[in-house]
Amino acid sequence: MFKRVLPVVAGAIMLSACSGGTPACSDSETVDLVLEISNDELVAQFGTEFASLIDMSLDAIRTQGHDEKLDTYQCAADLIMSGPGGESNVPVEYTVESTDDDDEFYVTVYGL
């Protein structure tokens, strides 16, 4: 249902890192940001009222790569969207990278 109407876009959000180092693909900080970016895109495409009807979660989170020197992660997951029209799984990919001073990290999501 949603897979057909959501265009391919990328979104990025920055968050302060609490423990130093880049959080991994399945860390709660990373998952929360992926879901926040996904929700923001849903709001932008369909409005707040529609987005409020949709519950989102990530499933089958996978680390596709980790550059230890740069401490960046390449990740993939299934974005599960549930609403009045049923449930839809959308494959997404995302990257997680720290800023140079390790105080913050960026999450960029592809495939929304």
C-alpha cells in the first residue's frame, strides 16, 4: 500500500551522541532516528492527520558494513507501517556516521 506511493527520498537527522563513538545499526538511538526521519517524510507527503494513523517499526535490522577507521555503519532494515489499510513492509537502507568531534552523529535514510 505505502510502498507504491512513497517516493524514494533520503532524510538525515543529527543527534548528540551520549556514550562516544558511533551507535550501531540496531542501537536504540539509531532506530529512533530512522523512525523519526520516516515519520517526518510521511508527514511531508501526506500530512499530519494521515501520519498519525500509521504505526511504524523496524524489523530485520542488518549491518551491511562497518568502516572501523571512520566508525561508520551501512545498514538495512524492513520499515513496517501499520494502519487502517493494513500493513506494508518497505525495505530501507541507512547510514550512521559520527561528526569529527564525536559529540554528534548523523543518520541518513534511503528508500522511503
